[in-house]
Amino acid sequence: MKRFAVALLLATGMNLVYAGSDQQPGPNETKWKKECGSCHVAYPPRLMSAENWQGLMDGLDKHFGSNASLDAKDNKQILAFLKRNASNGNLYSSSSLRISDTPWFKREHHVIAAKEWDHADVKSRSNCESCHGATVLGS
């Protein structure tokens, strides 16, 4: 019951945070949603810095163990979108290029116990939808 309450609190709290601000879940860009969302959630650009998105898109041939290469035109279009909508500052930067390693992510999720990340419904820090739902992520 406690686990459900924590997940519900996080999900509704996150929705309220976005509902009460001008920072809505995420801009809509068809190519980004199609290409990035074909393997995982299309993470909103605001979750990382423009520099991190540049690094990520430059290394798609080694994208966290997979080859996610795109043709040059699609890569350029998606990168421009990501950079245009990225967040600024050190809070959104990570040397690993993982959103879950950014200071912002760590600050927002510091109350989550380590065992919760391993829960069968969550499995990893990259599974945002398990707690926050697709609406918050702009999917």
C-alpha cells in the first residue's frame, strides 16, 4: 500500500507541477516522436541541456549500447528541435548524457528509495512513464 501511495503522490504531484506552470509536458514534433519514440519514450527536450542533446545526437551509432543512427537530414531536424527546446544551465547537464544523471533529476527524485527503482513496474530510472504517465512526458 505504501508503494502505491508513493507512486500516486509522485504522479499527481508531477502533474500538478506542470499544470500550474507555463512549462507544459513537451512540445510536439512528429519526427522526434516517431524516431525517438520507436524504441523508448521520446524524452522531452527540457530534461537536458542543448550541449547534452548535441552530444547524444552526435553519438547515435553508440546510443547506450545500440546503433540508433539516423540519416543526416532527420538527425539535423531532430537536433534542432531538441536544442531549441532544451533547458539551460548545469542542472540539466550530465557527463554521461543520461537524464537520470543530471542534478535536476537527482534533486527531483532524491526521496525515491533505491529499492523502488528495481520494482517490477519501474525497473529503471529511465522508465518515467511508470510513475509519471505519458501525458506528463508529452508522449
